[in-house]
Amino acid sequence: MSSANVEDKKSDLKEQEDPCKSCSEKKGSSKCDNCPSAQSSADKAAKKAERDERIMKRLESIKYKIAIVSGKGGVGKSTITASLALNFSMMGYRVGVLDADVSGPNIPHLLGVEGHKLTGSELGIEPAMSRNGVKAVSSEMVLSTSDTPMLWRGPMRTTMVYQFIADVNWGSLDFLLVDLPPGTGDEPLSVMQMIPLDGIVIVSTSSNLSVLDVSKIINMARNLEVPILGLVENMSYLQCPDCDKQIRLFGENKVGQLSKHYGVDLIGQVPVDPQNSGVDELPADGRSLIVTSVRAIAEKIVSILKEKA
Ligand SMILES: Nc1ncnc2c1ncn2[C@@H]1O[C@H](COP(=O)(O)OP(=O)(O)OP(=O)(O)O)[C@@H](O)[C@H]1O
Ligand SMILES: [Mg+2]
Ligand SMILES: [Zn+2]
């Protein structure tokens, strides 16, 4: 590589690292949370107060706010989130789902509102409504096609999550469920900091369970004083169709051990559903083993929240 080329590459990298480049605010503007050139801490504090006030007003008419988190990816957070939403709705509660997985949105598909495009009114962003009466917003609903990959940088993803928190016209809800990407990155942190959560539900499988990953989530929640409603073990067993015996797929119940170790309740175990192809919307009418199994978890959450009240 010639030295000119190396210089080009260097300046490319520099530009990529500059978050102001993709920001619509003036460089150094106090309107941008992530601006490295932003001004005094007084400005920042004022801005944070304004933001919190706006979020408070918006979330005032929502009774319970719960985020669904995990240490590792692909353990079934989105599936459990959508199943909880369907169950709460069937139990007669008013439910909204905020899909805070900006880079990998799955909620529209699971709730059967794929392809919906968000619209705005003077009251805010209007959520989509599933046939089961669950309201939802997702980054997928602001893109042209659902197979467009989201290559946004951290600060932009955080901005979108903030807009979903501050600007969606949910109306009155009993439950707002927030589906998150795995781990302790920007989105989980922003959601735990910005939303006064009633609690988080941690989803894990007993396969390749990384105690370290789950402990990071538990520590993050405890540091931010967010209550932990409990652990859910997903894909924990397979029910034999012949004798009803429960066959554990991933050996011993490592999620149960984790629960004891950290003093966090195990609030449910969801079996593997051999019928779940992952490509269809989750049906709410008893045809989905996952959805029917999650009913007990939904009831448990209601009783935990009522006990706390
Ligand atoms: N109990 C289950 N039985 C059968 N398949 C399941 C079960 N739970 C989840 N799945 C499937 O496992 C895959 C991962 O689930 P899902 O997308 O809900 O995980 P996730 O934790 O949200 O993933 P990500 O970390 O990518 O957001 C999907 O194909 C889903 O259909
Ligand atoms: Mg997911
Ligand atoms: Zn059997």
C-alpha cells in the first residue's frame, strides 16, 4: 500500500469514528447527547432533566413497564416478549411492545404486523396494532423493507430508542414490554436509565450458559436499582408426545443453579416447541406451545407486581 493510500485509510477511519458526522445537530450542540464537543455539564444536566420530564409525561398513563433482557443472543427474548404480550392481552390487559432491538427487530414479525409503517399525529408516533390488540413500535416500521439491515451506529440507535420512549402515543396501557438486544450494550443501558422500569425479566437457556454474561446483566440492573422480576429458562425441555415425560435437552438446569447463586427467582420454564418454525407469527389461540406455556409466567409477573404494590 502506498503511503498516500495509508493516509486515505486513516482519514476514512477518523471520519467513521466521528459521531458528529452522521448527526443532524450543529457540531457541539447541547441538543445531542453523544456529541463529544458538547458544552458544559450544566447544559447536560438541564438537558437530562428536560428529557426525563418528557419521558415521565409520556409514560404516566402506563401502569407497568418491563424490559426483557439476556446475556447471550438467540435465547428467545423476542419470542418470550411477544408471548407475554399475547398472554397479557388475552388476560384482558392493555399491552404495548417497544422493540428496542434496533439492529435486529423481530417483534413486527412475531406479532403479525410486519410491513406496517409508523405514522405520526399531533399526539406523537402512532403504534401499530396487532390483530390481538397488542400495540407495537419497531425500527423495522421506519425502514423501507424488513430485510434492510440496520447498520446504524450506537448513538443513532440510542436516539431511536429515546424517540420510541418519549414520543409514542401509547394511550393508557397496563403493560409496556421492551424487547432488547442481548448483553449490556447501548440499548439495554439507555432503556434501564431512561425508563422507570418496574422490573426486568432475564431469559436464558441452559445450553452454553455463560454465568459471566448473566451476572453482568444482574450487576447492571442492581447498580441502576432496577428490580429483577426473575429468570426464565427457555427451551428447557421437550415433552415426549407418547408418555408426556419431560426430556431435558441441555442436561442439568443451569439456569436454576444461577437463580440460587444470585438469589433471583426462577419464574418459569418454557419447553421447546417442535412446531415453532420461527417464520410464522405467534398464534394466540392455543396452537402455540410457547404461548400457552408462557401464560404461567404472565400470571406470576402479575402476582409479583401486585404484591409489590
Ligand atoms: N421455546 C422455543 N421452542 C422452539 N423454538 C424457539 C423457542 N424459543 C425461541 N425459539 C426460536 O429460537 C430462535 C431465537 O429466538 P428469538 O429470536 O426469540 O431469540 P432472541 O433472544 O430474541 O434473539 P436475539 O438475541 O437475536 O434478539 C427463533 O428462531 C425462535 O423461533
Ligand atoms: Mg430478539
Ligand atoms: Zn416418552
